[in-house]
Amino acid sequence: MDHIGEMTVETRSVAVLGATGGLGEAVVRRIARRAPVIVGYNGNQKKADALVGLITAAGGKAVAVQADMTSDAAVKRFVEQSASHWNGLGAIVSMTGPALPLGSVAEMPEADFRRVYETDVFGSFRLLKHGAAALKAAGGGCMVLCATTAALRVLENDGM
């Protein structure tokens, strides 16, 4: 991990959802150089805890908080817990999105499609709703929601 940059007493934390995925982890590592970071994960607590360990060992501030984007209550709880650390919440970054195996959309189980829709569409709505309220209460901030690059190209047998 690179050297941690200047942090001041006024630095607010940044919550990153999907932090245990490849791109999410890269975002967390970059942000942790400058600000306290909330490592948001869904199911991979072991990887989230390891990432927190790397950040704190390098002199940064980090904590892991579980978040299930398919649950309104879980997203609200994640935002509230994130806002309670350090000097409050200054930004939210979403790097979430379930992976789908390549295959024909005609053969995709409906449950797989629902999981993607619940996470990507409704999960983003939940995060915007609860995140915007928390950032407004903190005096402002920013939110970044990232989408898949699959929207720019289509692979053979890519159901989405």
C-alpha cells in the first residue's frame, strides 16, 4: 500500500460499497491515502477485514461495514453506521453489482435477473435516497455510482 497522505481533523470519511470487488478495492486503496474510508461489503467479510488491516497498517483509517443493496433497511443502516465514524460522512462511492455468468438471456434463471435488478437498480435508488439525506444533514458531500463497462460493449452470450 502506498504512503498515506495528509489527513486533517476536518477530514470526513468516504463510504465505498462493493469494496471487496476488484475495482472497489482499487478505489478504497486510493481514497484511503487521503481520507478515512468505510469498506462496504456484502458477503466477503474476510476480504473486507483484510483490506481494513492493510489500510490501518499503512497509517490510514478504515472500518468494514456490511451492506446488502437488496434491502432498504440494510442500506439505511450502512449509511447511518458510515456517518457515525470519524468526522462524519463526506462522500459515498458505489462499486456494487453482482456478477453474472456468460450465457444466453433466454436460459438465464429469473432469480439471477431479479438479483441484478434488485442490486443495480433498486439498490442504487436506496443508496441515493438514504445517502443524499445523510450527506445533506452533514452539510453536503458527493456521491458517485459506477456502472459496468458492459454497457459500452456486448460480449457473445452476455445476457445483460
